[in-house]
Amino acid sequence: MPEIQAHSIRELKRLHLLGIEQVEGIPCYHITGSGVLGDHDIWVSTDDLLIRKLRFLILNTPHEEIRRNVKVGVSLPPGTFSFSK
């Protein structure tokens, strides 16, 4: 499962579906839950069930992540994950 603040989404408690909202034109389930480090909002696409947006607090500072151009099942060039030592 994807991780939020080094914790798995599976660890979120008191989950609530707040409704369906658009994230950059994509209909998403807006889900809220509480984790070890605070409250989280997650937007999951109603079509492909991929996470499109996250909102959470780290040290009382709000953070937001929007995932764009998500592609699954595509080939990646061999050098994509080459790292220099």
C-alpha cells in the first residue's frame, strides 16, 4: 500500500467517505482518516482507484500532493532506475 508520512494507508483509523469530488477533472472519492501523526485526506479515482491527491500535516505544516499523468502497465526505458554510486 502507498505510504503517508512513513506510515501505511492501512493504519488510518476512523475512515469516512466525504463524497465524490473532482481532482483536476477526475471524479474521486474524498476519504478522510486519522493516523499516528494526524488527520489525512485522500482522493481516490472512482474509475481506476488510483490515489490522485493527498493532504496531511507534518509538524503542524500542511502538505498537499497531487498525482498527475498517472500511467500503469507501461514500459520504462532501462536507464530509468539507474543510479550512480
